[in-house]
Amino acid sequence: MKNSEIADILDEIADILEFKGDNTFKISAYRKASRNIREFPEDIEQLWRNGELSKIPGIGKNISDHIDEYLKSGSISKYKEVLENIPKTFVELMKIPNLGPKTLKLLYDRFKIQTIEDLKNVLEKPETLTLPGMGRKKIENIKQGLDLYISKKAEQRISLGVAFPIVSEIVEYMKPVCTNISPCGSLRRMKETIGDIDILCTSNNPENIIKRFVKYPKALRILAEGDTKGSIIVKEKSLQVDLRVVEPDSYGAALQYFTGSKQHNIKLRTLAKEKGLKISEYGVFKGEKKIAGKTEEEVYRVFNMPVIPPELREDRGEIEEALKGNLPDLVEQKDILGDFHVHSDFSDGSNTIEEIVQKSISLGYKFIGIADHSQTSKFAGGMDKQKLLERNKKIDEVVQRYPGIKIFKGAEVDILGNGNLDYPDEILAQLDFVIGSIHQGFHKNVTERMIKAMENPYLDIIGHPTGRLISGREGYDIDIDRVIEYAGRNGVALEINAYFDRLDLNDINVLKARQKGAMLVIGTDAHNINMFEYMKLGVAVARRGWLDKKRILNCYRVFDIPLRRKRLNK
Ligand SMILES: [Zn+2]
Ligand SMILES: [Zn+2]
């Protein structure tokens, strides 16, 4: 339903008209229409198609023309018109609770504020108090609204796995007109969640770049269209994407600057100061003279460092290690020789073992581990003993046809309430590997259960060790440090579950695991063969956790995989 999409735009038009001091009758007509559209229980597009827009109260000729235009073309010309002559950032400022267009106008006329930063600053100024109607109480209210807005915005971060394909598509769309192009910010650092998205490019023909960008077919709205900067909201997830065109001579410096993180850049700036240099998005300068900026290599070379991989740029010691020439040799996608966490149609997966094997071969994998659910996970088609044996037989059969790849018989076995595994040892003994996972009792002695499960010599891997979901579930009540330590001491591998909503372990816990000497394994938890794609997200988490390929089971050749029981070697 496009009801709320359209209501949002009408609200914004009303806000801007109010800011401009337009006719109050007109403004309230927009607001009334917006509210009625938002609350109307039927799909506005359907009504429009049936010529029944008038069923919604408060929709006159004018508004109904807007709706018609929007549903035909995806934009409303009135919206573009009212946006002229006001800073584009106002659309955002007007969303701040307790601020309102009138107060914004007051602050704009007096201080020319344009951004949230500006607003924050003027709220601290004593002069602000002297403006008409701006008592202490009012300022306190605006501050509260601002805090609320900022924390809400922070919550709106979306998972890397959702943002990544959206941005890749835009980059592909822009590539033909750019000489260089790259996303920057948290997406380039492959952080697990992303806020707004920044893309940076250079071109021989810069004036056409932004024109093409704002015509992106999946753009829902255009927020800004300048000579060197454009900003759109894309339909998928209403994500804001900014594109910036920079001089080729500054591309490296800009890429470095806009990739961040803030903390990483602060440290680099301090380092520059110590050397009597200045670093900015335009380059590295000695006095007036620019000494680097075209590439990131150039920029980091000034500090006697190799380019620090973006995933490490969090000020977690990477600059110090780079200066000593000690950066880790991070794992890469090409190092991944197989996956250990795939569900077939013997439990709740949708593909047959044969299809899984074919997909694995097409990815160049040397092995694939099938890990179907165990009997207690009935909700997930968990296999009873009989079915498990049947599945093993099926694997033996498929192996005959695909001699080029090793198929490991595994299972994702529930860790039960008492810490026992969900199959008796004589069944576990018939498997090549065992993942132990908690799927029930998230708040009941989770740490103790996991440690008890790890005492079982048949357990090789702890699956999704903290149980969190990025979209909102906090995860188990668990002392993850204890689990990591135990795993490190006893040769149990911890999973980086690569499913986009899990990414569990996360980067911080992977770093801890690395320090404690634990082995890690990346599992896609694929329930269909398209989900094999998520491996790259798992690799990103591993890289953010400073892992090289020696620490990751997926990177070993079949006969060298260092599982505790070494049964895989047979
Ligand atoms: Zn699971
Ligand atoms: Zn699973």
C-alpha cells in the first residue's frame, strides 16, 4: 500500500508551506488529506484505479491531482516546486518533534541554520533565548525532540545484508559514466548495520553524473540535486543514498575521509599533525602544497603505512599495527573452500542434497557440510534417528556421482535443557561433524548448557553462539566470554553465522575469540541454495574480527580441516 508514502509527501508539503508562511487554509487542507489517507483502511492505488479517490474524506481536486501524478510518475511536481529556494536539509529538520516549521523559520532567519549540527549549536546559544516565544521550557522541549529523533534514526539502521545488494545495484547503474566509483562509510567498512549510504565517484563528464543518478529507476524521491552532490531515497527500505562527485586528484583522500570511521580518522589526523601535515577530504598537505590525495595508497604511504583494509578502520589498534608492519593477512572470499551449515530437504531446507552439491561445485567449493536439524527441533523438520540414517544413505548415494567434492554428513543438533545433545553418542558417532545450537530456553542456564555440550567429544562447532537477531532479538542470557574461553581451550570451533539477520558471532566477539585462540567457522545457515550468497557477509565479519585464513575451518583443504576429533581425515 502506498498510503503512507503519499501521506508523508503531503505532510512535507504542508510543513514547507507553513515554513514559507503560506495560506493557513491551504496548509490545513494538506494536513487533513494526509491524515485521512494514512488512516484509510483501503489501498489508495486500488481506489485510484477504480476512480474512487473521493471515498477518502478531504480529498479535493487539487490533492487528487497530486495523487494521480504520483501514482503515474512516482513524483509530485508541487513537492519539487515548494522545495525550491529552501535548503534541502529542511525536510529532515522538520521531522524533529517539538521543533515545527514556525520555530525553524525563526531560527533560520536569525542564525541561518541548515543542519542538525547547526540546530544543536544554536540551542546552546544564550541569544536564542531572546527570540520571541523561545523560553527555556521551549528550548528544553526541542532538545528532547532532537534526542528522540536521533535515537530513532539510529534504530533505523538496516542490516548490511539488506543494504549491500541495493547499493551494488546503484553502483552498477552508475558505473558506465564514472571513471572511479565506490561506496564509502559503514557499508565499505562492512559494518553489520548501515545508516545512510554514501557513494563517491569521479568522472570526465561530472555534470551528467548527478542527472543520471537522480533518474535512477528505483528512486522514490529526490532530496537534493546539485552539481557535485545528489541525494535520493530508494524504494527498497526507503534508504537514503547520497552520491558525491569529486576531483580525480582528490579521490583517494575523499574515499579515505568518507569511509571513516570517525575514530580512525581522528587518529590519522593526530598523526598528520605530529608530522606537520594536514589531512582532509581533499588531500594531505604540507603547508599549501598537496603531497597526496589521488589514491588511498598515496594517502597511507605518507604515514609509512600500507592501505589499511576498510573493515579494520575502527581504531581498534589497526594504525599501531600498520605502523609496525603487523597488519593481519585477512581472509578473503576466495579462501573459502566450503560451507558447514546447510539445511537440505531432509529437515527444513528447500533443496535436495544433489542440488546443494551442484551449487557448491558451481561456487568452486571443495567440500560441503550438510547440517540438518535434530529430532527435538520439530518446528524445523528435525530428523529422528531413522530419518538421519536415511539421509546419510542418500549422501552416500550422491557421493558416487560427484567424486570431485567431499560431502560431510553433519547435523545441527539441539543443545537440550540439561546440556545434553539431542542424539545419543552412537548416532553422533556416525556423523562427520556436529554443530550444537540452542533453539529453545534462551534464558535458562545457557552458558552452563553450552559448556556441558562442548564437553561432549562429538561436538565440533557451536552454532550462532549468542542467538541475537539484528532485526530485534537480543539473544540468549549468556556469558559469551566464558564460552569463548572454553572453546579456545578445548578446540571447539565457534560459528560466524552468515545469515544477514544473525551475523553471530559479531565482530567484537570474533576479536575476543581470536585473542583466546579459538577456531572459527563461517556457516551460511542456508535453507535454500540462493542463501549461499551470504558467505560474503560472514567473510566480512571475519575480516572485521581480524581473522586470517588459518583461524577459519572453511579455508582448510578437506584432509587438513582441524576438527577436534580429526574424524574428517578418514
Ligand atoms: Zn540454528
Ligand atoms: Zn541452521
